[in-house]
Amino acid sequence: MRKSVNRPPTPEDTVEEQEDQEKQPTLQEIIKIKLIESGEKERLMELLRERLIECGWKDEMKALCRAFIKKKGKNNVTVDDLIHVITPKGRASIPDSVKAELLQRIRSFLVQAAV
């Protein structure tokens, strides 16, 4: 149906406009696609792994997992239990310097990619 300048939008027009907007990727989705297509996402993930190992974060998480398993008993713990308990502690304990470095790399990528 063609839109008329002289008539107000109908519910059909509004639904069509919403569907058109839903089809458009968000800025976050566009950035994610560009990171993946360029291979930068994988490079950032590798950098994160390296930095977390260097600062001892990975060993700290292993120790937390082992302590939790020892406390609950080896046969009474599932992977989901570990994830539920360790994830908040893990996210909170990532060093600010690692976060800042990753953020800077992402910003540089976005400037270079002109997103």
C-alpha cells in the first residue's frame, strides 16, 4: 500500500515501519559482524587469554574451582554449579588494566574500520 501525505498512518503502516526497523541491524550487531569478518574478534580473544594468564587470573579461577569442589565433594558438583558460583567472582576480578587495554584495542579497531 502506498503512503499518502494527506492521511495519518494506519496500524498497518506502523507495523510495516516496525518490521523494516527490526530488519536493520543495530550498531552493536554491525560492530560484532565487522569484528568477526576482519578476524579482530579472534585476535582480541587471544590477547585476553594471554593477559589473564600473565596476571594470574586463570590460576586464581582454577583455585576457586578446586576449593568449591573440595567443599561440596567431587561427586556433588556439576559444571553448571561451578559456572554459577565462579562467573560473578571471575568477572569482578579481571584487572582494570586488562579491561582498559581491550577497550583501547576495540576503539582503535572502530576508528580504523570507520564504524
